[in-house]
Amino acid sequence: MTSDPMHAFFTLHRDLPREGPGEAADIHWAAALASLPDTAQMADVGCGPGGDISTLLEVAPKGHVTALDKTAHFIAAVRQNWQDDGRVTVLQADMARIMNRYDMIWCAGAVYFMGVTQALDAWRKSLKPGGVVAFSEACWFTDAPSDRARALWDGEHPGMTNAAGIKAQVDAAGFETLGTRCLSDAAWEGFYQPLEARIAALRPQADAALNTVLDEAVEEIACWRAHRDEFGYLLSVVRPK
Ligand SMILES: C[S@@+](CC[C@H](N)C(=O)[O-])C[C@H]1O[C@@H](n2cnc3c(N)ncnc32)[C@H](O)[C@@H]1O
């Protein structure tokens, strides 16, 4: 197997249940906080392989989910699972240009591609009256992270801030924060355990480029397990003021 770095990255990042930390309880919490109606129109932006769609439909059983992502093989996986379900529309699209209006825009681990303030600015017009954006964003829990944690996040998200910094970015977009919650260890393990299994399955045939990507993922997982008191994901539910 030969591969370039991008090909190697997407060799690892496919056929996984999700592409970032998250668990069903996060969506139940956000829906309750937002008093989401059971008929809610929802968008799952940056949906990845669609790991959150079934829970979104659980919290709004008479609702609808528009699941969109820019990455073709994630969208192909979501289509395979959901194309026969009339409650789900699947789109390969840019989250900067979402259409229609929603009671909840759900964005798990993808808002940083746009930036919090920029994303909320862009999505304001796509919210129904009373509608919310619920997003998870990587977040420092300490002002003095270890060198190892700093090195990881300098590479992945150089602009990463703390809870006060995320709230300031929400305020700057003219939104109010209804509530926040740190993602649990179970939410992280729900991402990392399947990723570890995929690393183990790919390792025997991996070439140099893929080994580099696998090694980086192993370090990311080990860093979180060793330093999870220093960083995590903050889930925020916000609404235009
Ligand atoms: C960290 S993954 C999270 C995926 C999913 N929400 C989950 O939790 O499993 C981020 C996702 O954002 C998508 N993405 C990045 N930029 C995007 C854009 N401009 N428009 C749509 N999707 C985008 C990526 O393709 C990827 O699937």
C-alpha cells in the first residue's frame, strides 16, 4: 500500500462510527436546554459519518435532520445508512453556506474550521425564531498546559482558547449562551476506542505515510488519556440575542 499524507489521513479516518468525541447524552442535554419541539427541523453540520443522526431523531421523533459534510466518503457512508429514511436529507455541502431554517443547528467538533464567531454570523439567518446552535469546541481547562498537550493542540487548533474565550466569541456574534457542558470521558472513548481498533487493523500493511498518520493518532489518544484534566471539548448551546 503506498499513500501520500492526505490519502493516509483518510485511510485512517473512514469506516468509523464518529470522527470526534461525542455521546448521545450530549444531544439529549442540548435538546432539553433548548426546549426543542418533537417536530424540530435540525441541521447536523460537519456530520462526518453521521454518528449523531439517530440521537437527533430520538430527541425530535417527528422532526427532520439535514446532515451535511464536505467530505465525499463521509457523505457516501451517511447516504448508505439513511437514504431510505424520509426524516433525513443528506448533502455534500460547505457548512459556510447552509440553506433553509432550523430549530437547532448541531455542530459536533467542526465549528473550528470556520471559527465560532464567523460560524454563528453565517448561521444566524438559518435559525427559526427561538432556534439554537449547539456546538462542541476544543477548550483549555488550564492556563498552564503541559508541553505535550500544548504541542498536540498547537498542531491541531492553534487558536484554541478556554471556556471564557469561547463565550467571548459567542458574545462577539451577538448570541447568548444558554448553557455549557464538558464532554465526558465516555464521549472521548466513544471516538478513540474504535480509532484504536482501526489503527491496529491498518498497522500490518501500513507504508511510511500511513505509519506517520497512525503514530500521530496513537500520540493524540495517549496525550488525552494522560492530560485530560488540561483540555477537552466544551459543548455550548447558544441563541441570537
Ligand atoms: C472532527 S470531524 C466531526 C464529524 C462529526 N460531527 C462527528 O462528531 O463525528 C469534522 C467534520 O467537519 C467536516 N468539515 C470540515 N470543514 C467543512 C466545511 N467547510 N463544510 C462541511 N463540512 C466540513 C469534515 O469533513 C469532518 O467530517
